[in-house]
Amino acid sequence: MLRSLSSKARGSQGGPNQAILEELSVEEGCILWGVRVAVLPQLQTQVIEEIHEGYPGIVCMKSFACSYVWWLAMDSDLENKVRSCLMCQQNRKTPPGTPMQVA
Ligand SMILES: [Zn+2]
């Protein structure tokens, strides 16, 4: 795998993403990268929403997302989502084991 990637990347003008693109394969409409699904840009917001709904909080979202989906700016996109989410902010500020405080 590494050898084929480096030989393909050599002399290519595709930039650093070229190696990643070589690994992508399309199956039944989904782009697969290894076992993870590479999410198209127009679907990333929707995927974030769905992951966030089932796995609120940055740690849960990241660990779920890292297992199943991938895109270039996934980490920062997830962080931005949590940063702009009031619930996540409140959950993060509440130490585990203590009841939620009424501000
Ligand atoms: Zn949230």
C-alpha cells in the first residue's frame, strides 16, 4: 500500500490530496476510504447534524465520526459545531456526576 502510494504520488501534480484520492473507491453511490465513508462537501453539514443528534459533545462526536466517516476538515467542522451549540457548551461546563445548574 505505502509503496504503491508513494510511486503514484511521485511526479504527480495532484498535491497532497492525491494519495488520499488514490485510496478512495466508489461503492453503490458512497465513496469509501478504507472502512470509512468519505462524505461529500454538500452532505457534511447534514452528517454533522445527525452525528450531533445521536452523539452530542465533542468527544462523542469525534469518536463516532472517526470510526465511520471522513472528510478533510472534519475535526475543525465538528469543533465549530460544538462551539456554536449551547447545549454542548452547557454540558461541557457541567462536571460529570453533578446535577445541571440553573443559571
Ligand atoms: Zn450540541
